[in-house]
Amino acid sequence: MSEERPAPDPVEEQPPGATDADAWAAACAEDLAAEQARRRAEHGPQPGSAAEELKKLVDTVADRLAGLPSPLLGGLAGPAAQQMVRQVVQQAKAAVEPVIDRNPDVFDHLAAAGGELLAAYRSAVQAQERRWTSRAAGAADDGPDGRRDPGEGSGPGERIDLD
């Protein structure tokens, strides 16, 4: 009695709730991909790592320098000067790119450190501006016309009124 039996449904073999989790994961992945595509369309591609951005900068600067005409030598040595500029640019790229390739994480750390330095500078400037504005608003020892004498309180000398 060789009765053919249909193959078991793979859904029946999975534990209950497994298909729900897979469907949820697939829906989340689709939503994430759609959101990323929307953001790329709206804001453009995200910047890469600091090393990649530095490579792009080096390439762009090298292309710009190689394409500039030589203003110092004029038309006399134009092609020779441009060739020399291209050679110097290629040597600089050859020296910089291996360093970037070997140490990409260093540039990420340097970028993060630069961001921290910028935040510290911004904080210091804002604190100083608050002191200046609070001092200007609370200046009670102004003169009769509302202005303070710029020499007053700046040293051990005595104020002399010439009027």
C-alpha cells in the first residue's frame, strides 16, 4: 500500500509564533530600507568614514591643482609647469594614500577629537558671551549720559575730567 502522502507544510514544522517573528523581521527590514532610500533621496548619500572623506578631498584637490594654469610663469613655460605640478600632486597622493589605507581608524578618531574641540570652543565662547551680555545689562555705575568711561577701573591711576 504505497499511498502517496503530500510533503508536510514547512509552516507546520515551525514552532508557533516563528512565522510571526519572521514576518515582523521582514516588515521591519522593508521599512528600514524604505526609510534609508527616502533619506538618501532627500539629503544625498551619507558621508563615509573620515579616511574615505580625506581620500576624496585629496583626489579633488589634486584634480583642481593639476587643472590650474600656471599664473606665475605665464605662457612661456605653461605646459612644462603644468607637468611639474601634476608630478608633484601625484607624489603627494602616493605619499598620503598609503597612510590613509593603513590607518583609517586614526582619521575617525581625529575627526571625533576635532568635533570635541569644536564643542569645547563653542561652550567657552558662549560662556564668555553670557558674561559680556550680563555685565552690559547690569552696569549700574554708568555715567550721567548712560555711558561708562572706558578708562575707569582699568588701572591704578586716577581719573581726570578735562571738561
